[in-house]
Amino acid sequence: MQRLIDRAKELLASGEVARVLGWKKGDLGFNPEPSYFETAESLDNDFVYDGFCGANLSKYMIEASKKDGKTLVFLKPCDTYSFNQLIKEHRVDREKAYIIGVGCKGKLDIEAIKAMGVKGILEVSGADINSDCETLTVKTLYGDKEVSYNDAMLERCHVCKGKEHQICDEVMLDSRDTKDAERFAEIEKIEAMSPMEKFEFFKKELSKCIRCNACRNVCPACSCRKCVFDSNKFDEATKANVDSFEEKMFHIIRAFHVAGRCTDCGECSRVCPQGIPLHLFNRKFIKDIDTFYGEFQAGEDSETKGPLTAFTFDDVEPSIVTERG
Amino acid sequence: MSMNNEFKPKIVAFCCNWCSYAGADLAGSSRLQYPADVKIIRVPCSCRVNPMFILRAFEKGADGVIMCGCHPGDCHYSTGNYYARRRMTLLFSMLEYLGIENGRTRVEWVSAAEGVKFSTTMNEFVDKIRSLGENVRLGDLRCKD
């Protein structure tokens, strides 16, 4: 972590970048938040990079691209897919970004630790990027507990896309591939259910939604200047949840809007305060696109056309859905 | 007169202006029959059909939605229906994944010369929706109401 701070200070001092986009300490030891740093002192005091820095900083580069001067941004391997996708959509300016591809050993989910029955968490140690990332020591009100690092990872890290940065100016720190599950295993499990079971499953999950819009706000693919879910009657940030249609269909529509552009970064599921597995929608579209139109990973590069803005003459007919039973 | 309690499905058909709408016209002028439960909405091209239109139709009480367009390759705008085809395939697959009954949605390519196909397709589709019954699931995905 100190190496990152030193390098950031160096770049700030040389005038190469005007600001640094990274993570700063949160009010608790395990909730760092994205932040800009403009001085060496603020980097020294607040900058943090550990296992809890799950936030994907690509989307913040949309705003940063409008500012004067370059912004130094730290991107984890999976975040670089989102950045590439944003370049493709002309939402970020590559020239305005100095990208340090930062190593990642899997990011942690405090909710996963809580779900193991660990209560009263005060502090988590062993999440440092330089540690071996095998066990975490959780300091709680009721004494110390040890949990396995891998069990405490975010869902997306279990289906890790690899440790290669797709786009960056330099790479710092080591990464490891944390993939230990099949990406589409969950989807296949749901597909095997009967229609009624599927319906009950999704109804149960979606009924938890409080329409806080966190999934939309965090999603790097949801970067429209004006969103269909904003009320057109009031301020643009006002949610249009007076409309029962959007209430009910919000997640289907949102998943469709990002279909073919979603890099499966998993931010939606990470931020959902209600713990709805939102990646199940996006990943279903990815799976279908893979089966119907050939494998496609959004954000692998910043050139190729997305599957929904392209076609071939012999695409499958929509009736395939009913015919396959 | 006895009250008729038979289920009358509400069916929305999105028909493209250039082929399917003309196909429906031909079905009419050829005096071919199809159920009056089908309400046709004319769109400039099948590509104009935003997946949200289909969801909106269900939310407003439709029991089935069918989209008709020119045969692939015959689009008035050259390529519109190719894009529509991809979109609808993904949407239908998603609806199936969410547990919505298979067959409430359908895409059929009907040319301006296929009045007979239009009428048989509509008859088939209405029968299918009658057998599926009223649409409750799509309007009720979030049970908070």
C-alpha cells in the first residue's frame, strides 16, 4: 500500500496528474470508500488499499474526464473491463486517465463474514494486500474469530475473470486468480427449476427491493445522462417510483438496458442493501448471448461491436426459447 | 340471455407497417377470420418495438403479446428486424428464466402477401393464450402492491 501512495505522490509532484482517484478509509475498518486526493498529505492520511476496496472506480472516471488535467486512477483487473467498455461508449477520455493497474487478491464482503454468524465486528485484520490472504482475524465484541479469506470473498471473486489488466499504464502489486466456482452454475440451477419455482424464487428476491437505486448508481454500464427511471416531472435525481410499472419491472428493464454491455463486475450485488443477487439477471443475459451469438466478454477491448448492436443473417429465431422446452 | 363467463384474453400484436400490417389488411380483405381479442398496434418497423413495450403491455393487462415483422432479409429499413430478432430472443429467454409461462410472447414474420399466415398465426396464438389463462405472474413480480 505504501508503494501505491509513494507512486501517487510522485506523479502528483511531477505534475503528470492533477488528482488521484482511489479509496479512503471509511468510518469503520472495513468500509473504505472511493475518493479523490489532491495533496500528498491527504494521501498519507486517508489513502487505503486492502481487501475491502471492492468499489470499481471506472465509473468515477466519467466525472473525472470532464475535469482539467489527468486523473490517476487505480483499477483492479476486473475494473479495467468496465473502463474499456466506457471508452467504447465514449463516456470516458483515455487521455485524461493515468491508469495504475493495481493487484487484487480477491475482495472481501463484510456481509459474507456476518452471514457466517460473526457478530459485533470491530476490526478485520489479514485483509492487507501484502498478506498471504488465507485467513482473516476478525476482532469482535465477543472475542477474536478466524475465518477463511476465500469464504469471505465477494460473489464476483469466486468467478474471477483473471489477473490480467485489460488496459493500464503500469501494473503494481501482485494479483491472484481466485476463481473457484463455475460462472454460470447458479444460472443453470435456476434454469433447471420448474416455472413456478423460478417465479417464486424471483418474486421472493425482488420483493426485498426498496428501490434505493444503489445498483443503478454504482453500475458502470448505467451511465446514461438521463435515465428512464428518473422522473421527468421533477429534479432529474428524483426516482420515478410513483409509476407501478417501473416498480415491478425495474430489474428486468435495468438488466436489459445493460445487456451486452455488462462486464459482470458484480457491483450491483455488492452494493444492494437488501442482498438481492442482482448479478443473476445480468449473468443470464451474458449466458444467453454466449450460447446464441458466440462468446462475448464486454470490455475485453474498446473496439468490437456489442452483441445487441450487431447481427448475423442466420441468428436463431426467438421461437428457440419455447422450442427448447 | 345467459352471461358469458368465457375467458376473453387481451392480446396485443405489434405489427410492422410495411409487411405484417399489410398482411393483416390482406387477411381482412380476403375475409379470413381471426379472433377479435387481438388488438393490433402498428409500428414503423419491428425494430421499433422496445422490450419495454412488451413488458408495459403485460403490466397494462395484456395476456399475450405477439410481434410481427417482415421476414428477415425483407425489412423495409434493410436490417431492422435482425436487431429486433436478437432483442426478442433475449427478452423471451429472460421471461422464461423469471418463471413466466412459455408461450405468452411470440414473434412471427408475416409478409404483406401472407394474409392466410396472419390469420392462422393469430388463431393459434389466441388458442395458446386461452389455454394458458390470465396473465398474473408478469404483473406481480414484486408482490408489494
